[in-house]
Amino acid sequence: MDKAALARALGSPAVLGQSQFAFMRGNAFEARVKAEGGAALLELLGVADPQAALVPDLAAAGPEGRAARTALALREATGAGAWTLLDHPMLALEVAGSPAYLEPDAVVVHPDGRWTVVEIKSFPMVDGSADPSKVGAAARQAAVYVLALEHVAAVTKDASVDHSVLLVCPKDFSNLPTASAVDVRKQLSVTRRQLARLTRVEEIASALPAELSFDMESRSPGDLASAVESVPSAYAPECLSACELAFHCRERARSAGAVEALGRAVRGELGGLSAVAEVLSAARGESGDPDDPAVAALRRAARLRAEALGAKAPDAAVRRPGCR
Ligand code: SF4
């Protein structure tokens, strides 16, 4: 489904992605890197004569057609013995039993048949290094492209995929591009493990009511909200930067008093306590097993808080023996 459209229909539109300014700046930088047949980009790869590189046309109808066109271009380029730049190729990857289509910024085919994923980002690389969290996010993203490329390489003679991707960024706050090779082997194995563990879409669908529909044309916002509610979810603050339904799910989690709304780390610390009311009651000594480490920690925290505020502990029973 189109989750952004669903979020709008539910009255909780997503605010995801870059600001308009950052988006335009990123696009302008990418256009500069790829101008004149990707001359600047190919120079960063050490290509002596960028003008001689091949830049095949990858246009085709629909994502499926574009993925097939990309696979054909990769096969042709691998046998060509020349540098080839694939600008915005389309790759397919099976995720939970369904095809997902991915569009890297570029893939370069080396004359020896190696394929390198290129990620162009607008954050700066100062003195050869960039913000580690941004580089990490780019590496995770590029690892998925590498994985998708490996499926095409497996059926392409003499092809291999680089496990180092080329990260291209503006140099020292200028508009000039600079690049760094980023090893994505670790991200690749994590992504492989995560994909292998995903429940297949058909299995998820078979567990849902047969009449369930997210059809935004025919369903009212109320029906859509009920449909979303019938699908189990586990909201966490991390959803805010990754999922279009985050505001909707946050509202649901807050109104249900779910501890997930406080973050995964807090959720993990609280063990079997799943609601904020349950947590407060356990801290006050009104419920919960005193031998449960989470309950014991909550009571100790409540006592310390009360002491710090100069008040009495919420319940004498929460005091340790010998504690005045
Ligand atoms: S729980 Fe998080 S990931 Fe799942 S639908 Fe809600 S916001 Fe999206």
C-alpha cells in the first residue's frame, strides 16, 4: 500500500525526508557529479579517459521493465571491456517474498567486469572524513543495492560485485566532489540475516481477516483506521524517521499507554511490564512481583526520586530492610 497516502487519509500525514532546500542542494550536487557523462565521477574512480566511458540508456516502462533493462545493460557492459556508467539503474530484490525495486544513484562497471555501487550524498567530507552516523546510514543503504546486484551478477558471466561502495560527497563544504571507498561487508551480512528472518508477506496476509482492505478509494477514514488497528504493530520512536505511519502509530501507542512509545531500550528494561500504568503501579508498590528485577529497580528508582525531592517514599513497603 501507499503508506504516505494512508497516513494522509487517517489525518496524520507523514513529515519524512529532507527539507526542500536540502533536497534541491542534493539534486544540484548529484547533477554536477554526473554532468558530461559522469566525467567527475569517473575521474574519482581513476578513469583516465572519462569521455570514452559508455552511458547506456536505461529507460523502460515501469519498475519491472526498468529492472530488466538494467540487467541487460549490466550483462552487455560486463562483456564490453570498457568503463560503463549506469545512471539511476533499477534493481529488484525479493523482500519477504515480494519484489522490492531499488534505485541506486549509479553503478559503474569496470573493464574487468567488476560492478561498483556509487552513492552520492550532499553531506560534506571534511579532510577526508564525514559524519560517521551519516556514513553508516549510507553504507546500510548501499549494502542493500550490493545485495540486489549480486543476484544479477550470479547469472552474468564474468561479473562480480565490489563489497566496497564509492561514497561521493562535497569536499570541505565546497561544491567540488570527493570520494571515499566504504567497506559494506558487515552491513551486507546484517542485511542478509534480516532478510532471511522476515516473515513472508503471504503468511502475514493469511493471518489477517479476509475482508481487510486498505483501499483508500472505497474506505472511509474510520474504516481505514480499523483496518490499520487490526494489524499488530510495535511503535518505537525510531519509526518517526522511517515510516510514514509513525504519527498515527505514536498516537495509538500513547493513548494505549504502551511502554513502546518510550523507546526500545526502555521497553527492554521493563521486561514483562507493557503499559505505563502498570509500570507506575509497580513503582508505587501497588502491584508486581518484588522478585522481578524490573519491579525491584522501579521501586528503588521511585524511592530515590522521592528522597531527592525531599518527600516520603511512595510506599514504606518499597524501602529496603534497614533503610530509614
Ligand atoms: S509501528 Fe512503526 S513501522 Fe510499524 S506501521 Fe507503525 S510507524 Fe510504521
